[in-house]
Amino acid sequence: MRIFVALLLVLILFSLLSGLVYLIRDRGHGERAVEALTWRIGLSIALFLVLMAGHYLGLWQPAGL
């Protein structure tokens, strides 16, 4: 499960960086940056749902400070 969460984080970072690259290359006139950032939002929501499901199912417990 931790590998899946780490993979989602890497994909989110990759999508964010590709959105930045497309924004610089297309100078704000292309649709590729919007697509990349839309993927980032979807992946972030998926990560949030996976973390909530893992907590609900008892796969991991919150750690105290």
C-alpha cells in the first residue's frame, strides 16, 4: 500500500512539472498545461481517497507527535 501511495505522489509531481514545462513552452496558449494540471487534480483526489480508505480499513494508524 505504501508503494502505491509513493507512486501516486511521484505521478502528482511529474504531472505538476510537466504542466510547468508546457506552460513555459506554449506561453499560455496551449491546452497541454491545462490537461497536465487536470491530471494532477485527479491524482491528488485519488491519493486522498486512498489515504482515507486505508485509515478507515485500519491499514495504518495515525502517529502522534
